[in-house]
Amino acid sequence: MEGDERRQVRLLLVELRLGGVTTVARTGPGPALAAARARLALIGLLFALAAVAWWWTADRMEGMDQGPGTPPGALAWFVGVWVVMMAAMMLPSVAPTVALHARMTRRRAPWAPLAFTAGYLLAWSAAGVGAYGVFVLGRELAGDALAWDGAGRWVAGGTLLFAAAYELTPLKDMCLAKCRSPLGFLLGRWRDGTAGALGMGVRHGGWCLGCCWALMAALFALGVMSVAAMAFVAALIAFEKTVPWERAATWGTAAVLVALGVLLLAAPDAIPGLTVPGNEMEMPAEAMSMP
């Protein structure tokens, strides 16, 4: 980091302390939330983009939810939908980090916060391509064995239980700490300019991916084309990243996932908003290949 940028960061830390953010709070979401209050226009823009993404996603997915095991469609179509889905789900929870980055850049790189956001979404886009490959390969290898009335129900329920177990691992704690305490990440990985902001966004997205990949697996288990499942997983992610009680958040999330996993195996009809395969109307095949 250049000398001028270092001075700006020191000034930011002084401002945060004067604003009531203590040294202890720097290890949590306090600095990012303080920066969010100072960058309300940027926060408003990110939330507006998320709202548009939710509207677009709901419109494109109407009638496509077949519950657990919903086919993802053609790769190009899925990637386009996935990027918008990630914008809808993740922009609200990453907004305080983007605001903190914007406050640290000041006027040196006005487009840097948007580049940071683009890099963050790029990391999640790459993850979506990987998830698509795993999903399609699994269906190709297993064939009808993964149908809901075969092993599909057990795979979906097991995925939810596995996601619950991951919530309590040291790796989850480490990645969640990076997401909840972005100031340390920004100070340690700082790069100037728009290109630097893009790279930082990719790296931060990687930490977020390490934190939330199991929750995204839970989304596939519940139905990747389900807007209700999207909203549920997005709420869990925002809950974990913003509430002040980190351990309570992760244990609470794990408990919810265990309950859902057990219900999915024992009584799937009892899960609100879940489309149970076989109970829904058949979706036209051409719908999944829409451009």
C-alpha cells in the first residue's frame, strides 16, 4: 500500500474510534457497519441492485421449481441465472464490506467499490460453474438412481445434514471470521486502483465461498430454482454475517439445517415452500434451455 493510502487508513481508524468503534470491535463487523452508515448512497445502490436481481430471478424462475434435483438447464442459461441469483442473495450481506472499502479508497479510485463488488460476484460465478459440473456429472453417472423415489431423497437430506455439520467446523469459523471482520482482510490484502479492487473482491469472495459453500449446497438440496429456498439461504447467510453473537448464529443455523434435513427425510410435505418431486406439474423441457 502506498504512503498516502496508509495515511488514509490510519485516519479511517481514528474516525472509527472517535465514532465509538473500539479496538475490540475492529475484530468484528463494527468498522464495516460504521462505514455503511457513512456510505448510505452506495449501500442504497447495492440494495437496489439486489432488489432488481430478486425481481428478475423470480420472473425467470416462475414455474421452474421441481424441488430437490431440479435440472439446472443449459450451462450458459444457468450461469446467467446464477450470477443474478448471487447478486440477489449476497449483495445485501457484503454491502457493509464494500462500504468500508469505499471509505478507505476515498477519492483516489471512485469506481473501485463497484470493481470490488464485481470481483466478489466473479468468485461466486466460478463456484456456480463448478457446482453445475458436479451436479451434471452426478446425474450422468448415477442416472435414475438419484431420482426422488430412489436415492435422491437421501442425498438431499444428507446434504442438509452435512451442511449443518460444516457449520461447526474450524474451517467454517476461520472463513466466517474473515467475512465478519473485513477490516483486517482489507488492511492485509490491499491493492490500489480499480484492478486492485477487482482482485481484492475475488479474494474476499473466496473467503465468503469457504464460509457459505455448504449453505449453497443446501440450496441445491432444497431446489436450486426455488425462490423460497433462495430467500431462506440468503437470510441464513445475512444472519451469520451480521448478528453480534457469532457462535450462537452458527449453532442456530446448524440446528435449523438439521431440522430441515430430518424433515426432508421423514416428512418432506411438512416443509413450508418445498416442492416435493412428483407432486408438481411437469415443466416443459424447452423452459430449461431458454437463453
